[in-house]
Amino acid sequence: MLSFFVATSYGVTFSSLDRTLVVTSTTSVTQGQVLKSGEDKITVTWSFNQSFKAGTDSSYKTVKVRLCYAPVSQTDRAWRKTNDDLEKDKTCQFKIVAKPYKPSNNSVTWTIERNTPSATYFVRAYALNAHDVQVGFGQTTNANKTTNLFEIQAITGRHVSLDIASVCFSAFSIVSLAGFFYMEKRKARIMSQQK
């Protein structure tokens, strides 16, 4: 109980957590290809790390899986900055899933959300206790966050249908403007003939 109050009053640090979860990910594209927001999928699996003694996970109640920025995509971007204090950490901003904890046979397939920015990523899972405090973690990359990374390309916002719609609306506005001038000239001509 005392450790819970200490953790909540000072915040949990990432360096204090043990890597008690084994996390792997596969993507819907072949190795080395760029994933596309809103289209491609990531399958994440996780389980308890059997190298820890039995009962280490007795306080685990929930697992939250998140998409995290790799260091290469954090450079000169304070809004993505890593901080050892997990309340201030901005590495893992995208929720993939939150599920009740099971020691094994956990998997989720997640379609990359359309608002995911272009960057290089990895996946991290946090184990949380009954008080929703992080007590363990696992990730798809090494401690230096240099292996098993993947790149996501954001939606550019330009589609063929959008280009066609803009051309149609531009043509409609020109025709409308020409029609307006024609009607005004016609009205002015009729008025001058009546005088």
C-alpha cells in the first residue's frame, strides 16, 4: 500500500519498470516496406516473460498496447520527447488496445488510424495494476530502440476524387459568374429599352 502511494505521489519512472512482457509485431506489408495510415495493419502479440519467477505478474490487471515514436522521429520534436517520468513521457501517444491481463495467448490486429503522422515507430505494452499504475512493460525493439522499427506514411490529403470535385466546383463557379453577368446585362438592356 505504501509503495502505491509513493508511486502515485511521485509518478512512475520508466527506468523503474522491469521488462516482464514479451511483445512482438508483424505488419500487413513485407519487411522494409512503408505502412500507410488508414490502410495497413499491425498484428501485436504479447505474453508474460518466463525468465521472471512465477507470481511476478500477480498484481497485473490490464495491459495497454501503444504505438511509440522511435528516436529518429523524436529529434527536434519536443512534442514527442521521451521522459523517464511516465506522466510526462510523450513517446507512446497512440493507443492500440487495452485488455484485461492474461499471461499468454494475447493478440490484436490493429488498422493504423488515419490521423497517425508519418514517422518511424515501435510497439510497447504496459502492464498495469488495479490502480491503473504501470508495473511492467515489454516492447518490440531493444533498449536503445534501434531494431524492429517500422515506418508509417500519413495520408497526404490528396485523392483523385478530391481533385475531380475541385475541378467541377471551379467550372460551376465560372459558369455561374458568366450567367450572373449575362442576366445583369440583359436586365440593363431591357431597362434602357423601356426608357
